[in-house]
Amino acid sequence: MTGGDTTGRRGRRPAKAANDDLPMMRAGKASGNAAKASKGKAAAGRATFDKKVIALVYDFDGTLSPRPMQEYAFLPQVGVDAAQFWKETNKVAREQEADPLITYMHLLYKKAKEAGVRIDRDDLVKQGRAVELFPGVIEWFDEIGSYVALRSESQGVTVRHYMISSGLTEIIEGTPIYDRFHNVFASEYWFDAYDLPYPKRVITDTGKTQYLFRINKGVEDLGETINQHMPEAERPIPFSNMIYFGDGDTDVPSMAVMRKNGGFAIAVHPPGKSKEKCVNLFKAGRIDFFAAADYRRGSDLFKRTCLLVDRMLADIRVREEFWKVERGLKS
Ligand SMILES: [Mg+2]
């Protein structure tokens, strides 16, 4: 894995939570206090400039994959037409004044039950293998890693990839790119709560922004609260080291948070199809760039991403020098 994250973390659980058998709430609190204590120590005796992690954050449906992930296997398996399903979801959500994401998660299993098809967690993970990815997505992570390794003159710059999706954690786990992410934040089911699987975590459009702040503040353990104040200087990944990739209106809150805080946003459109949504986002100042969702080396998307990466690398060098000068004045 060239130029990838070297911490060896994978999946949606941060390393510090992975070996913890405590229930999430207790684990969260315990590790929260430990993190606070160690953070204080790190800030006091920090010998090197440590804001050198670049975070690339992706939406999934329409951004890395052409269609919503449920359309590749779940809906065909229960014999439901995709267009009809989303239409019904929107209709029910409107009529009931329900959250559209909770509605889709509920309807999905209601349809499976009506069809007499049992789909458990393992089945959902298997469905991930059927999900189609845009050209070049598989190679993208290594290509970007090599580019950063080549261009970063400052030692120790690492790239992390994150996913924030309203789709289903279980399906994402089954895709061949799951291991490439430092962390995946997505909606998820409880499989033993009731007769029908019950939404455990629902990531709405605006809810996505919470996870941007989790990445920014380094509070990725979902058992820890994100609302505590943290001065900018203590946040491990400044927004200026982050790029958000999305495909449309559902990404607007995330794009707005990124740009307002000094970060970057790129919108993609299906190759060879309408770019109207992207043009509108661009004109509205929501994004820095847009391009076809072609992730291959040399594509417009690749080149524009690399431009922003170059800017970040320069910015990291400037801030590191500033940090050294400031530190020299103190000693
Ligand atoms: Mg999307």
C-alpha cells in the first residue's frame, strides 16, 4: 500500500477502540479521558510539527459508485424496481413527515420481509461485492499515495482516506476498497433489536458534517462526544489539509463546512453525462473544482485533486516553518 496511512488502522473502528471489549458508551468515556490526558502531554512537549496528515473524504453513492449501493443487489434480490423504491421512499417520507433516510432503511427491510427474503448482516456484506465503482477508483488510493510521496518535500506527510456515507456500512464493508479507508462513517442497522432490522445510526446530509469535525478534531471514536470545545491549534487535521468529494445536493452541507473552514471540495458527475449539477455547485461557490468521476491517473479529476494537494503540501511547509520560528522565539 504505497503512501497510505502508516498507522495500520482500518475499517470504521479507530484502533484504540478495536481491542476494547467494553460497551461503546463506557469505552468512549474511558478512552475520552485518556485521550484528553495524552493530548495535553503531547501539546506541552511537542518536538515536531505534527499537522502533516492530509485527509481525503468521500461520499459514496454517485461519487465513487455510479448508483446508490442498494440498487446493485438488495433491491434486485427482493424483486423491487429501484426507481419505484426511491419514489415510494420519498412519498412515504413526505406523507409521514419522516426523515427520508430512516424511511429508506425501514422500507428496505419491509420489502424484503414482504418478498419472504431473509437478508442478514453477512448477506449485506456479500452484496458489497456487486457494487460497481467508477473507472480508476481501485487504483486511485495508490496513485494519490505515490503522488504525495513524490511531491512532499516535508518529511512525514501522510494521506488518509475517509468515507462519510448515508448508505450502509455493511454493504461498504463488502466492496474491494473498504480496506483503503482509515475510517468509514455510514448508516448501520441493529440486527437483533426487533423483528425487522432497526436503524442504529443514520447519517443524514447535515449529519455528515459532524464526521468532518470528528476527522478535524481527531475524535473518531463514536462513543466520544464531538461537542467539546477544542482550540484550532490542538486539532490534528486542519480543514486546510482536507478535500471533500461529493456528487450533488446531498453534499452541500459538507461542502459548505469544508470551504467555510478553509478546506476544499470537489464535485464529480458521471463520465459522459450531464454536468449541470456540478456547474450549479461551482457557480454557487460550493466547490473548488468539478470533473467527471474518472479516477484514473491523468484524468481531469486526478489532475485537479493533485493541484489542491500541491497547494496543501506548500501550505504545510509554510506552517511548519512558521511553527519553527515561533518555537525558537519561546526558547
Ligand atoms: Mg452521493
